[in-house]
Amino acid sequence: MNDYDKNLGKNNANYVPLTPISFLERTKDIYPNYEAVFYKKRIYTWKQVYERCIKFASALEKHGIKLGDTVSIMAPNTPELFEAHYSVPMTGAVLNAINTRLDSKTITYILKHGGAKALIVDREFHKVVKKSLEELGKKILIIDINDEQANLTESEKIGEFEYERFLKEGDSNYAWKRPADEWQAISLSYTSGTTGNPKGVVYHHRGSYLMATGSVVAWNMPTHLSFLYTVPMFHCNGWCYPWTLAMLHAKVICLRNIYVKEIFNLIIQHKVTHFGGAPIVLNMLANAPKKNQQKLKHKVYVLTAGAPPPSIIFEKMENLGFEVMHVYGLTETYGHILQCSWNNEWNSLDRDQKSEIKARQGVRYPNTEEVDVMDPETMKPVPRDGKTMGEIMIRGNVVMKGYFKDKDATEKSMQGGWFHSGDLAVIHPDGYIKIKDRSKDIIISGGENISSIEIENTVARHPSVSLCAVVAKFDEKWGETPCAFIELVPEKKTTEEEIIKFCRATLAGFKIPKKVVFCDLPKTSTGKIQKFELRKKAEELS
């Protein structure tokens, strides 16, 4: 022990476990009357949000919810889901936000595997939830959300309580419980499983706090900004923005459904400055009919994450008045941990060069200790030549605690002291990372590795193409060849021959799709294209 460790230990005066719940308490004290949450005709101030969360937390505790319990919620982006990010962990319990597009079997698995003691559910999802509860085979506390905006196919209630009535059972002077240890779990999020059951990703208070603060620095977010919540809050806890936005005493505009016309209306009505969305959302805005678009009178900053968007999307969004920054992350890393941070020296580049750089995933966030592209066999970094592929690996305080009740999967994902993303990428001489593909999406044709993303970016530049996804199709001679599935821009047409000819102008012969299929692409609720479904279709074509 050196002198700096003698009589200088942690105590209650100099060490308090980090928790993002403290952001809400601070904002309530300093900006109590600032407008906080907007949803249709409902408006709450930050003081009201805090009071609602406190009372709901108190009511949960009165009904037996305690430290380490799981409280599930299935709801779209409404005030209730935003509040649950505070009220549930205020009791010491763990929030489990469930994907609203899941089937009853998967919901049952999540409720059972997560050990849910309570379920808060929007009435629009009663039909699928009722079936899940029957399969669950045990009684848990059910609280209904009665939103007049819900698309109700049936009117009966399934919960013992309705959200607003349940909230009134709580005490307004309830003292919320700080975590005794910042490693304490705050949320449980299930990944969208493509084979087998989904995995439960566990976040802790420390990581959630650091992700919330890191996002502010990375995106240069000002206080009291106006944020449109387009990212589903069940996805990585809405990229941890429910906590970020309280810290910034922002205006939070809730959006129940993704409708292009409504997004433009809300941007203008609330002078929205920031929002985030998967590339599919950007695609919807960029390719929407002119009658659904509106001219923006102020700049809107956008984060996009997910599959690398085609560079043409960046161009179209810029023309509409949006400034888009590409970020990268996973459910296992609390959301984004790489950003395509812009350098002013790139301003002199031509449009194509700028678009190519913007499509990179970029460099690490301020809250991310280490990210590198490594050879998964040798665990050594690949050359920074922009050509040699390796796997993106991460380590730091915003890597999950692990997979819930799955020791083997946790250890496998963190072999060698790094979290293995499964994403294949290159790293450029300037340190900027660019994804080439998911390891499972690489197409191996005649011994050559083909990036599906490279083909997708090429096809997406065709004026008739709205979305494109490329997967491997079995071929007797080559083993695999590229198969392109295309969703067209409304009212535009093209042919398989024209697409192949278009690709031939820029792609090597072995990279050109050998088959083109026009269809509506299957997507997850977060806008990701479900390539496993397309692989099934490609098999049927073989």
C-alpha cells in the first residue's frame, strides 16, 4: 500500500454509486416547470414526471416488487414506457422492456426466463399477451395502459389495475432506492433471436449512467433540446436516451407509430432538433411522396445506427435539411459505441467522398475504453489498411454484465478479455472503422469472400430502389452467389436485367447478383431487415 491509499478509502461522503435515476431528481429540483414529455394532448413538466415515477414506484413496492425483481413492460413510445425507466429501478427492481412485435411464444419465453413479477401492457397488445399469459401458467401482477391512441381489436381489460389508477395508490413522499452497488442490474433486454431463443442482456446502473453522459459529449447535445422519440424504447432502452434527456432537461416528444407525415408535422410543431432512427426510418423520410414531406426551416440532427445505410440516403437526407451522423453499437453495449465523428478537413471533398466517409462506423465514443478490429483466431489487431478484415471487439464500462442465466454464452462472448461483436470490418489508417458484414452474412463464391453490404450500397443507388438486402444463394458451381432482394420506391419500376446491368458498371463480375427478387422486405420492429427470412426464400429459389 502506498501513501495515496493510506486512510484515503471510500466512504459515504466521497463515494456514491452512479445511477442515471439521479438525473431525473436533479432536473426536477432545478427545472421543475420546464416542459418534459409531450404525447398528443398530454404534457408533463419535469416535476410532474418525477412525481408520477415516485408514486408508481411506491405502488409497485406496495404490491410486493422489491430489489432484484423483474418488471416487464410492453408498450410503444408513450409516457408510460418513458416513466418506467425511472419508476421500476427506483424500487431496486429491473426493467424488462419487451419488443412490441413479438409473437406469444417468444413473449412467454421472456416472461418465464426473466422471472417477471409484474407486466405493464398497452391494451393494443392484449390479444397476444393474453395467449402468452395462458402459456405462462402462473399469475403475475398485470397493469393495463389505456391509451386512447391504441388500435384496439378488443376492448376487455386483462389487468387487475389500470396504469393511472395504479399510480394513484402510490405515496408522493416515497423515498426511491439508490443502488448499493453501481454494478446492480437496472435493465434486462432480450436480443432478437434469429435461431433459438433470444438472449437476455443485463445492464447495470454504472454503464447506463456512462452511456447517458457519453452520448451528450459525442453528439454535442445542448440542454433543453427538443427530441423526437422515434427509436423504440424497448431497443437498448431507447439507446439509453430516457436517462440522457432527463439530464439535459430536454423536451421529449413521444411517437407511438412511425408515420412519415406525422414525423414532419411534429418536427415543425415542436421545433425538433434531434432524433435517432434505423436506416429504414431515414429511407422512409428520404423516399416519401412529396405530399408527405415538408420543408424544414431549421437543421435537424439525426443519429442512425444498424445496418450500414447506403451513401445515397445521406445525400437525400441532407437535401431535406437533416444532418445525419452514423453510429454503431449493439444491445450488448448499451447502444452505440462508435461514431463517425466529422473532421473539418473533409469539407473540401466531393460529395461521393463525403458520403463514403459518412457511411463508416467511425471511432469510439468518449465513454468507450477500447474498440479495435482484431483477428478472432490470433486476437491481434489487423493492419490499419482499410482492406484487411477482422472482427470488431470492445471492452469497457458499457459492455453488458452478461447474458441472463447463460454462463456459457457470456464467457464465449467475452473470450480473451474482449467482447466479440460478430461484425466483420476493416480499419482505416486514420483509425476509422467500417463494417464489411456480419460474419454470417459474408458470401463465399468460388473461394472469394464477397461483402453483401458492398453490393447493397451499389444497388441502392439505382433511382427505382428504396431498399436492398443481399444474401447468399446456393450454386452448384460456385458454392454461393449473391441474391438481391429489392423493395422499390413507390410508383417506380425496374427489371432484374436492368439491376444486373446497373451493377456491372461498378462491381467485379463475381460480385454481381445472379438473381434479383422484387418484394417487401421483412423487417424487425427496430427497422432491421430480417436476412434470415431472406435466406429461407433464397433456399426455395435454389
